[in-house]
Amino acid sequence: MGRGVFAGRQFLAGEIIEICPVIALPKGTDENNVEGSLAHYVFKWGKNDDALAVALGYGSLYNHSANPNAAFQPRFSKDDIVFRALRVIEPDEQIFVDYRWDEEDYASFRRSTKK
């Protein structure tokens, strides 16, 4: 499941957990040519999801869940991603987001992490 992010304090529903600046990868970079473990830490980026970016801070370390307790919102004009609590998150609880991948992306990720 990866490293993960755990709440250091309680977060209320709607509260900002973190604002993460991003580094956009060079134009033309896609998931198929991102090498090594970096491929597991990129976000689709751009208004058409036609680019990739790496979130700084803890942004690229939040694990996925189909039943998340947090959500993220890219802000392309500010080159950052805002993470917010969807419900109350208690101290020491792991924070999960839904990466909005399709089922094949999840299957591919699971296969690649078992190597």
C-alpha cells in the first residue's frame, strides 16, 4: 500500500489537510515512460489530464481507497493540489483519497508492486 499519511491531529469535515505545490513533468511524459518507483507517485495534471505532476509535501504519499476520508482538488492556476477531509478524521488515522483511476490502472499498479 505504500508509505501512507496519518493524521497528526483531528481534522473536521471540509477542513484543509494540506496544500501541496506540484512539479509538472516535461510535456509528453506519460505513465508508460515514467521509470522506476516514481510512476507510483504521479498525478494526472492539466485541464485535460494530458500531463503528469509530482506533488510535494505529503501529496504523493496519500494512499488510495474506494471509500476515502479525504479528497484532492488540483488547482492548475496555482500549480498545487488541495487535500480536504471528507469527514472527521481522528488523530493517528490513515488519510486515504480516491485517485479516480480506472480498474485496469489499479490492477496494473497492484501487479507492479508485487515484484
